[in-house]
Amino acid sequence: RGGGRKTRGHWGNTEDGSDVVFPCSIGENIQLLVDRPDGTYCFRLHRDRVYYVSEKLLKGAASIPRDSLVALGTCFGKFTKTQKFRLSVTALDFLAPYAKYKVWVKPGSEQSFLYGNHVLKSGLGRITENTAQYQGVVVYSMADVPLGFGVAAKSTQDCRKVDPMAIVVFHQADVGEYVRNEDTLT
Amino acid sequence: MGRKLDPTRKEKRGPGRKARKQRGAEVELARFLPPEAEAGRKKLSSHARRRAAKRRLGVAGRTAPGGGRRPAVKEQGDPEKEGRPVKTVGQALQRQSGFNDDNAKWLIPAKGKKSLSKKTSVELSSSGEVEEDSWEMEEEEEDGSSEELMDDYGALSSEEEELLPIEKAALKQKADNGDLSEDDSEEDEVAEETSRQKTGQEEKEDADLQLNLEIDEEFKLPTDEQIEKETAEPPDLHVIHQRIKSNMEVLQNFGVKREEGRTRQEYLALLRRDMAAYYSYSDFLLKMLMDIFPLPELINFLEANEVPRPVTIRTNTLKTRRRDLAQALINRGVNLDPLGKWSKTGLVIYDSSVPIGATPEYLAGHYMLQGASSLLPVMALAPQENERILDMCCAPGGKTSYIAQLMKNTGMILANDSNAERLRSVVGNLHRLGVTNAVVSNCDGRQFPKVLGGFDRVLLDAPCSGTGVISKDPAIKTNKDEKDILRCAHLQKELLLSAIDSVNATSETGGYIVYCTCSITVEENEWVVDYALKKRNVRLVATGLDFGKEGFTRFKDRRFHPSLKSTRRFYPHTHNMDGFFIAKLKKFSNAIPKTQKDEEPAAAEATNPSADPETVTEPQAKKKKLEGSKIAQEQKKPQPALKNRHSLQGQRRPLKAVRPSPHKSHAPVPNRKKHRVKQNGQ
């Protein structure tokens, strides 16, 4: 696991969660997130949310009372009541560069995805080869701007065969939520 | 173009040549133009020259010019002609009658100004030239000359005297309009100036056009009956506006324009009432504004508050560059410009076909909607990389994210706010903009430095009354009164002391506190900073902002430390940004000075805890929230003996400034000197 990973929750629990989530989208690249050139980063659990912070920041924020602490570094997602991990759009900037499976969306249906709708075949621009079904993907616009996360509804081969109105990517999180769901980000 | 070399006139070259300047165009042209006939005469216009030529030639010369001018005469006189002085016409008549007695037939003596002005307006100078300086005598003369002539077309010149029917109608209409406008300006309360008197004044003044005739009227204060009548009726805004303007005119030049027996206070009171009615301000706020601004500036300020400030955005340099962002937004159909020379990241939006708060660039975190004045305190703070910064009142997170981008996501920022709901927007914004070095906390600002201390820099954007952002929230005009201002001031003082205590004076790169508010009142700005100067080992330094008005060093009966000049004030009407106040303090010692001893008995001192942080923490224990503060508790806690102390403990209570002021006007100066000397010793 590397040195210095501090968590207040069950690290094991988080690890399970990340086993579910991270391999879906970025796989083994998770190590790259932790051991960065500018210092070790770690995940810290605080009030059911997982935060990605550098160790320096963690040390600096150590003395803040638990009740007063609201957020730390970047929130990656949260654990639901049934202990499932839901990845949040705020992790997009960090996960996008490491994503193994990407989906590009045409300009016309960019807006639709940003409103929270699923991506249809008619809006699909490109998709990485060998994407399995129900694989976690990162959704991009044609200008290579990351828009959010999703889950592939069909494998790449199936995407070619299916009709234009079929869903190809299930929506999970998009940047439009910054405006739509500002309150739930905390 | 060089001048032709004239070998006969060789310029002397040598060390003395530069002292001799070139003689200029007149000298050169003099070689080509004939010399002026009469050196004493002033320069004549072309028409005047023609006239002079005619005079020289005598009667014989009259035949030539007469015909050419007739078609030009048909042109309509323009309004500028009406402002003719009477005197010169009289002169013309005299000169004419002296010149040629035949003129008696056609020459009509001046009956009234109107008729004369009508007559003069008919005749335009020839060839359509409009000359304001060409006096009536030319026309009279031309009339006389043309009387005897038959022009080429066979029409007699006498017909020219008669105006065409349409010309007559136009003149009449003009005269009527002139009367009407005079009538409008005369209202019941405003004085009864006769039109004759007014035009008389006009005539006496220069030929400059006086469009706003009300300036000349005498302004009379309304009588009591008029006031009663007004209060009974719904207010007529136009009337009030006119009255405000006239009142200001009188007050500008009070010695001359005042009414006898009426004091300046009465004029001021009326002005205040009118402005309160017209701009919908409470009387208290208006009184305060009149103390801060001189009268003409006050009007500008009030007007500026009616209009919203332009929308500005700040580029997030963590994710993009300003020109790339500008390009992308322009492609979306947004009309924008860089904010100014002083900002490298700001852009001002003029108009946009897409909502600025919802573009894909916004969602990607490339920019933040932020007022221009909010960029200034962070620029003054100048955070460096790898520093520890505290932002005490950070919501909604604009300044925090600017700090983060200046630090390039290094170091640590503690973004604190006492309002948990507003913190959500902070978290949202920080995540959207890609800020990774921030820790967000929900503490009362006064709990610092107990929660965490030893910061390099602190930014305190204190909660205030908001008198600088009235254009964003017009409710402030009426719902702020003295208690609110003093309560805010009290809170701000406490926060500022906590902020100062949270800074590590021995930090290599830092030791700075920036205090800013979006208010323009002196109680919340200069007073608070002055208080901090007395209570802590800090001094004011230059903010680094080269524009903006300097802060006040004295105000009404209060005197502040002279270094307050380095603070900056910004106003909506001068800088077109929200009203703001910024002060930058440098902490030079971590020690906290004890409070001043004076002639009070030692017993009172012993009961009073001397170190300020302790007294600060006392109220904190009781207070949880910033809003709905329990002022009553605050007031009871400091001992009654403190009332008489010079020490600024007395200032902490939200008392009226009037009461302690007789003490304070003497106290601050000697106290401060003592303070300086006894830094650590006492």
C-alpha cells in the first residue's frame, strides 16, 4: 500500500470500494494517483466522503475540530448508506488523464449529457476499442474536454450494430452538476 | 516638407544656433501674403472683410454684392441668431443713420427684442455662412442696399423683408416654445421669475447657448403650506428632481444665491428629504453619505447605485489562459474585453447570447463570475507559493480560488466561513475550479488562532453593512441604521484582532493581513483599522494598488493614524466597481501589547483582564453564531468602570461615537506614542 496512508475510516472498506470503482475506469493506474512527484497523496474518509489530499495538507489541517471540517482537498465520492461507493464528478480532473476507456460525444448531444441524460447512439462520436459492456468510462466532448463519467451500456462491437436511438452510455456524473446540484456536492 | 534653401538668407550655424528657434509659419507666409492694411484692427471674418471693402469703396460698390446674396436670404434663420445682444443693434442703427439718411424709410427702430430677433434671424449671411459674430448691422445695411436694386431675377429686395409664410410660422413657433419651456420650469415652489428677466439675463451673458434655463432662476425654499401639500399628495418625482438640482446650485454658491433669513441647515434638510424621497434612502443613511461625500459627488454616487455594475469574470489560470478563454467565449457569442491594465486575469462582459453562468467553459472551471473589486484584496495580499494562508470569511469562494491560482495549488489555504449553507457554494466552486490545496472549515472567525494559527498571510473580507453594493441589493438603502453599522463594526474589530493573532510575524515571506469590506462607511473601515493599530503590533503598509482614493485620516470629530492614507477606497461612481475598502497590515511582532494604563485606580485594572485575546474569547464562549449576535451580553461584560477609560475597550461596545469622543480626541495621540515605546516592556 505504500507508506503513510492515513485514514480515519476503514481503509479496508475504502480499498474494497476502490476495487469496485477504480479498476472500472482506471485500473492499475491508481498507484499513479497516490505516488505523485510533488508528494504523497492519500485518501481520507470524512463523514462518508472520500477526499483526496496531499499529506502536507493533511498535516496542516490536523488540528481542525472534526465537526468544523467541511472539506479537504478534493472530494472523490461518497459512500451511500448501503456502503456502495458513488464516484462524484469532482474527481473528474484527476481520473480523466488515467482513464483507459473513453467515449467522445458529438457537439449536438453534449448539452443533453450535461443535463443528465444518457448518451444515445446518435450522439456517439468515438469510443475506445475493446470497451466491455458495463465498463466504467470517462465521457469527453469532441474538443477533448472531459464532461463526466459513465458506464458503457454496450460493448464496442455492439455499439456498431445497434440502432441510433439506443442508449450506449449510462450517465453517472457530469460537470453540469456544478450548476444543477450545487448543494449536494458538500 | 523642408523649406527651400534661400542662399541669400543663410542660417548662421554654430553653437548659438539652437538657441535661435525657427520663426514659424507666419514668418514664411508673410513673404507671400500682402501686409495687413490696418495693424490695429482685429482679424475680420470674410463677411466683415467684404463689408469693410464696401465701405471703403463707397456707394458705388453696393451694386455688385447685392444680387448674389438674395437667394441665400431665403434660408431660414437658425436659433443661434436669436441670442443677439441689443447693444450692437443699437450701434448698428446709429451707424446706419449716420451713414445714409435714406435708411429712415426701411430702418425700423428696435421695438422689442423679439421683433428684432425675428428680423435678424431672417437674414443669413451670404453664401449660407452662419456667423454668430456677424451683427445685425450687416443685414440692415444689405437691406438698405438691396432696396434700391433690382436683382437679376427681377424681384424687388423689399420683398425680402417680408418673411415667407412658412418662415413666419416657424419663427412664431420658436417664440412660443421659448415661452413654454420657461413656463415648465416655473413650478409652485420654485420661484416666479419672469421670462423677460430671464431673457434679459441671457442677453447679458455670452452668446453661449443656455439650454438649461432653470440655472438662472432663484431657488426659494418651499413654505410650510407647500410642504404640507406635498406630503399629502403622492410625490412628484420630476418636481423633486428639479428641486434637488436647484438646491444643489444654491448650496454650491451659498453666499450669493441664498435666500435671506434662511440657514444653510434648512437647505440641507430640504435636500436630504428630497434625495431620500427621490432615491428611496433612509434618512440615516443619507445623512451618513452626506458626511462622506461632497455634494456633487454625492449625486454621482446615488446615481451610480441605481445602475448595476458590469459583469466581470476572472480567468482560472490553473486550467486555461485569458486569451484562450476570451477566444472560446467570443466563439460562443459573448462580447467581452480585458478588465484593465491592473488585472491580468479579469474580463468584463458587455453582453452575451448565452448565459455566462452556464457555458461549458464555466462548467469546466475555466473562469469564475466575480466582481472587479473582489480581485483587489487578493492582489493586495499577494500570496506566494508554499505559504499557509487563511481566508477567514471565504464564501462564496471567489477570493479563495484566486489565492489558490496565484499560489498554483501549492501550500495550504484554510477557507473558513461561519455560515454552513454558504460553505456549500465554496466547496462547489473550489472543486469546479480545480483547487486542491484548500481545506474548508466551518468555524466562527473569532475562534482563530485557537483552532489553527501561525499562518503566513490572512485575508479578512469582513461581513459588513454592504453600503458599497447598494446597486446589487437596493434593500440596503432602507434597512440599515446606526445599530447595524455599529454592530458590524464591533464584529469586524473582533475578527480583525483574531486575524492579526493568527499570523506569524516571524514568517520569512509573510506576516501580512489584508482587511477589506464592501462598505464605504468610516465606522466599518478606517475606525476598525485604527483600532487594530492601537491594539496590536501591526502597522499599515502600501496595498500595492496604485489607483483608488486614499482612506480618511480624519472624519468628523475622529482622528485616525496618519498611515491610514495607505488604505484604499473604491467607489461605484469613480471606478465603476462595487464600493470597497482595502487595508494591508504588517505584523512586526508576535507579542500582544497590554492595554494602556492611565490615571484609573489599579483596582479597576486588576479586575479587568489585560490581555485582549482573553476578553475576546470570553464573548466567544457565549456566542456561537455571528448573526443575531447577543449584543446585550457584550455590553454587560466589560466593567462599567471602563466607560471612563481612554483605553479602547470602550470602543468595543457599540456606543454612539459622540459620547466618548471628547476623550478620544485627546487620547489617541498620546496613547499611540506610548504604545510605540512600550511595545514589549509593559
